[in-house]
Amino acid sequence: MATTERRHSVHTPHVFSSQAPSTAARTVDYIWAVARIALGWTFLWAFLDKTFGWGFATPSAKAWINGGSPTTGFLKGTGENALGGFFSSLAGQAWVDWLFMAGLLGIGAALVLGAGLRIAAAAGTVLLVFMWAAELPLPNNPFMDEHLIYAIVLIGLALASAGNTLGIGAWWSRTAIVAKYPILK
């Protein structure tokens, strides 16, 4: 007697399923995809505004391309916080600026495109946890803020293979480099 196995789950998105997904599962895939793109845009926008100083959070005079430091404003403002001495000492250092900006660009691009979500989730979680730690103690909550919530969402995006819907994740997963190094998925 032959048995069939339903292969669709949150861990195995519809693009790899041998059966058509249910409407509810397909809706969840789109919700995760929209969340992925929205969060990716948040990272990309931070990179663009800090680079070019378009006047939203960064004035033109303080843009990275005009010699400004993308980390100074936030990190110098942490001086009175629990870990402020450590984070303030990092403010304005060229290697910190480059690492921060590369992180914003890489995480944002990976999320918008839908490829490399595992690395984007790991790097984004580290970046967000550092930003959370720099603000301790939090002014409005004993421990929870948007940095931790975004980190949780990043992990969920990677686990849900959210890049397979409205992104290049399914194609990317089939490339030789990802087959050899699955961490790149």
C-alpha cells in the first residue's frame, strides 16, 4: 500500500512542495514575503540616508560621502547608559563605520532580494542586539524594544524561507554555491 506525505510546511515552502499549497499557506508565504521586503527596505533606507544625507535622519552635511560618521550620533548618545562607555568608544572609528554600513547594505539587499537570508538573519540579529545593548537600560520597557522584535522577525524570515515568495530565494537555493555552502541559503 502506497502512502503519500504532505510536504508543505512553514519550513518547506510551496515552491518545493509536491502538492499545491492551501490558500492559507499561500497567504502566509506572502505575509512573510512582504515583511521581508519591508524590513529589508528599512535596512537599505538607513544605509542610503546615512550615505547620502537625504535629510530624513541624516542631514547632508553629516552624510558619509561628505565625511560624516554614520555611527557617531547613535553611539555617542549612549555614554550615560549601562554599556555606554564601551559603545561610545566605538563611535566614529572608521572600521566601525565601514562594518556598520556594510551590514546595513548587505542585510537590506539580502532581505529585499530574498537570497542569503540565513546570513542576513544572523548578521542582522547581531547588529540589532548590539544596538539594543547600547541603549540599556531601556527608557520604556524593562527589556523589550523594536531591536529585539526585528531580530526575532529576521530569524523567522530565515526559518520560513521567506525569500522563496516574491524573491529569488528558490532560484538561489538551487545554485551550486548554496549546494556546497548551505549557510548561504
